[in-house]
Amino acid sequence: MTQSNPSSKPPSQASDATASRGFWAEAWVRFRRRKLGMTSLCFVGLLAVIAILSPAIAGTKPIVCRYKGSLYFPAMAYFNSRWENPIFYRDKFYKRYPEHLKEKDPDSWAIYPLVFQDPYRRVKEGEWEGQPGNPTGADGVPNRHNWFGTTQAGVDVFAQMVHGTKIALLIGFISTGIAAVIGIIVGALAGYFQGWIDILLSRLIEVVMCIPTLILILALMAIVEDPKIWHIMAVLGATGWTGIARLTRGEFLKHKQAEFVTGARALGTGRVRIMWRHILPNALAPVLVPIAFGIAAAILMESALSFLGFGAPPPNPSWGTTLNAGRTSNLQNWWLILFPGIAIFLTVLAYNLIGEAVQASTDPRLREGTK
Amino acid sequence: MVHYLIRRLMIGAVTLILVTFLVYALIRNMPGTPLTLDMTVADPSVEISPENLKRMERNYGLDKPWYVAYFKWLGNLGRGDLGHSFVEHKPVTTVIATRVWPTLLLSATSLFLVYLLSVPMGLFTTVRSGHLDERALSLTLYMLYSLPSFVAALMLLVLFAVKLEGTAFELPMYDMKGQDYDQLSMFGKVGDVLKHMILPVTCFTYGSLAYFSRFVKSNMEEVIRQDYIRTARAKGVGPVRVIWHHAFRNTMIPFVTLIGLTLPTLLSGSVILEQIFTWPGMGKLFFESLGRRDYPVLMGLTLMFTILTLLGQLLADFLYAVVDPRISYS
């Protein structure tokens, strides 16, 4: 956002803005005054921290360990399974670090995550000193070792949810990022060029809006043989851009008539430059609002898809998957519904509140004190 | 006006053909056909011989490439024939017609409740803007708006169908009717359906309630800053009349367009909610047909949703002109 503050604009525009704050700085000041918006932003920041630190919060692999004279970081395998050093395969650890480390190298030491639980499998009796095996089925009520309970198969829900944070955040940012790029380009072209380009692109927007989202998503997912979470993000991005495109188109239609565009054109500025440097910065503030709401919608859509059984493939623990596990357990295991449900709710709420705050702090008509 | 209408209808027809063509291409290219999927799911031991499969494919028109089959479908549509469901072996129109009523029952009830409650709430929040009671109501509504309906549905089910099982507050978990529905009296039947409706209608309503009342509020906020409101206040018009007569009337334009845009949702139902409550409506039909690759039903549903969406937009634009004399399409 900071690139488009007045200092980076051509000097002719910046000369009279030196005394007062620029639009975005002003908007940020107003955003900071909104308690709910700021709280939500902090919440999303907290989620990001949880997502980055997830292998250090819950896992069965040491964050760092010294084994046969060298240092290893096995917990990184939770980000990418190839980052786990092959030595642990060769030495037949079978993913059970505590006992094998001691057994195969008595001098070894290791720092383990805060909670010794795995998002992918059940922790069995004797894996960790003083911790019983995870209960299964209806016995998995939240307890001292499984804060959020366990699934039918005995996998710890807390660990699943900590690792699911990654998915929730990535889905939101990446798919909305894709949607924003498509939407802004399509909307800008339609609004700026008008004529037959506008007619064609408007039809495209209409067609994508009319196709049932579920058909579009499932059909696009069916094209890839082995769907990964990245494909879901791409598909959600490729289907969710219509609202952004329509708004951008409207903004471009409006600003195209403005004097500063006529002025730029009189100076011989190229079309792309007018669209990118002159109209877009002015149109961006209203477009940011559906983008913030789009993040919420993407998270919602991903959990809905996982919930219907079309989401992230099984080993990836997404919040929606856990929720679906709660439904298939015949609703007897309430903890499978309550905790992921609250997580989805709070995240969606946070993004909506951020969108709200962005709207209130960038829309000049809603500024305080203009009553 | 007539000129505009004709133009809009022609553009709509083009969109309709594009949408159905794309959807046909998409669903025909999804892996699996109704024949292979249906048989293996129903009974894995039933292996269809290759000759039989060929014969059945020919009967269903699946032997032709999808673009040929699409134009065949379009031709049949021109004669008013939407085809037969592969699974239920009934005309598509019949299959859809039996599923429309349950969905309409939910969506109409919910929409009625939404309009009934959201206008007073929206006006209340405008008038009391900034006060503690308004902040509390707005925040509650906002939280409800952000609460995903499937999460709420599951939580309500856990509470009312599992935790309160056996008490007077117990509410049914599945379906539209109880098992003893046929033995019930007329009143009993209505009561039974109503009881089954409570949770789905709640889940359908609460989210849009927040959305609609916020919609009313945000439009009102823009209007009450206008000069004519100040003028009305200055000449001594009472607060109720200012809000209702001068302000709310001027927010009718966006409100009315919203009615147009909610038209498709009346019949489309909700895939996820109907799936959770096993409510035999359109959303569930859509989801089932997608899983069974029942192409004719899917196409029928797509056609219906698309027409409704386009009509809704057209209606919205027309209502615009009716409500606001400044807009004209001639």
C-alpha cells in the first residue's frame, strides 16, 4: 500500500501534498482508531504466527536435535516432507523420535514442540514419558493431554487445528490474490476501453457468475489428477473474481471521465500508464473492500468444500475436514464441531471486520466529522 | 423501453447459451459417467459387460462427443423436452418439480422473516447510531453474519438433537417429516413439518438478517446526511416521519434491487444446509445429481438457476426505473 503514497507520485502532484498526509497515511491513521479493526488485524497476525510456528507448537518431531554429531531440524518436515533429513529414514526411526534417538545415540539431545501430538496420526502409549495413548471414538473428550479432544481415530484435534491454520491463511491470501489480479485486470479493461471489449468482458463476468460455483469448482478440480491444496487455491481464485471485476469496472468508468485523466491523455500518456498509474491508485480504495471480504469468503468456501468432502486431500488437516469428521461421527463428538467451528467463525469475523474498517477509513463519504 | 427490453432479452439469451454450453462441457468432462459411477456404487459385484455398456451409452446418448450431445440437448430444449433423469428414470421437469416445494417452504419462510425483522432493526440502528444498545445489536448481528451457516447448523444440531435429546426442547435431526408422519392427523402433520423446519429456517435466516439490516442501515446513513433531511427537520417534521417518510423512502432503490437479486436464492436452496439437514430440496438434488453424474438433471437445474439469475437482474433494473423516476431506459 505504501508505494502509492504521494511521495512516489510525479512531482507535479506531490508538490502541494508535502504539508498534509497522503491518502493512505491518512487512511491508516483512521484505521488505527478503529478498535475492532485493529483487534482483528492483531488476531490475523496471531494466526500468522501460529501458522509459522505450528511445528514448534504441536508435533512429534524435535524442533532441533543433535544426532550422531550433527544438528537436525526434523520438525521442518511439517512444512514439506522432503525437508526431513533422509538419515532418519535410513536409521529406521518410523517417525518415533523420542525412543529411537535415545536408543541409537545415547549422547543425542532434542528440543520437542510444546505439545507432543501429531496432526496426522494417533500418538500411542509409551511414545512420550508420562503421556498415555490418545483415546479413540467417543472417549476422545477434551482432557489434559488432548486439549481439544481427539478424532474418531485418535488423532489430536489441537494439533490438527494448529497445523490447519497454515491452510486457512494461505487459502485466504493466495486465492484472493489470484482473484484480485484477474478481477482488477478484467474490470480495468472493461471500464477503460468500453465499447465491444466491455460488452465481451461483461458477458464473461456474467457467465462466470451464473455458473453454479460448485459445478465450476468440482469440474476444475476434476481436471487435475491428484488434487493438492494449491489447486483448490487456484480454483477458488479463478472463480471468485467477478465481484472485484464489477467494482473495478464501475470505478474505471467513473474516473475515466475525470479531469486528471483527460489531462494525462493531453500530455500524451500511454493507455497502460493512465490505467496503472493514474486511475488504479484512485480506484484501489473501494476495490480493497471486496478483497478483504473475499478472503473471508475464500476461507469459508474452503471449509465448506472440505466439509462436503471435496477439500484438501486427507493428510492435510484443514478446519473444515475436522468439522466434517464431527458430522460423520453422528454429532456425538461435540468437540470435533465446537473448536474448528469457533476457529472458522473467528477468522471469518476478523477478515470481515478488517474489510469493514478498511471501508470506513478509505471512503471519504463516511469520514467522521462530516455530518 | 421496449427497445431496451428486447436488447436485454437478446443479451440474456446469448449468456444463457454460453452458460449452458460451458456447464455441459464441464460436467461431461468430469471423470466418470452415470453408468460407471452408478453401477459400482450400488453394487460392486455387478460388472457390466462391454457390449451392454456400449448399448446403454447409445441409449443415453453418451457415445457422442459432448459438443454434439450439447446441441442435441439444445434442440430438445427448443421442443420443451429437458430429457429424463438417468437415475430416477423420470422426466427432469418432474424430478425438479418434486424438489421445488421443500426448498420454497424454507426459503420463502426465511425471506419473509428477514424482511419482517431487518427493516425495523436497520431503522433502529440508524436512529440509535452510536448508543450502547445500537452497538450491542450491530455487533451481535455482525457476529451472526460472520458465523458460517454450516457451523451454526452443526452446533444447533449438537445442542437440540443430541444434548437435549429426550427433553421437551428436542428437535429432529434429519429430513422433513417424522417416521410416523402418515399416521398423524392434519394438524399433527403441519406441526411435524413445522418442527422439522425450525432449525433449517433459523440457519437460513440469521445470516441474511444481519446482511439485510446492515444494508438498510448503510443506505439510511447515506440518506440522513442529505440536505433534504436537514430541511425536513428544520421545518419541524417529527423524527418518526423524517425516518420513515423522508429517509427510508429514499433508500428504497437499493432495497428493491436487492429483492430482484434474491429471487434466484428463493429456488436454488442451499447445497450445504440441505445436505446437513437431509432436506429433500433443490440444493440436495443438485449435490446428488453432481455425484451421480445425472447430466439431464444437472442441465435442467443449471438452466433454471441461470434463467432466474438473469431474470432477477432484469427485474432489479426494471424496479429501479419504477421506483426512481430519474432513471429511464428509453
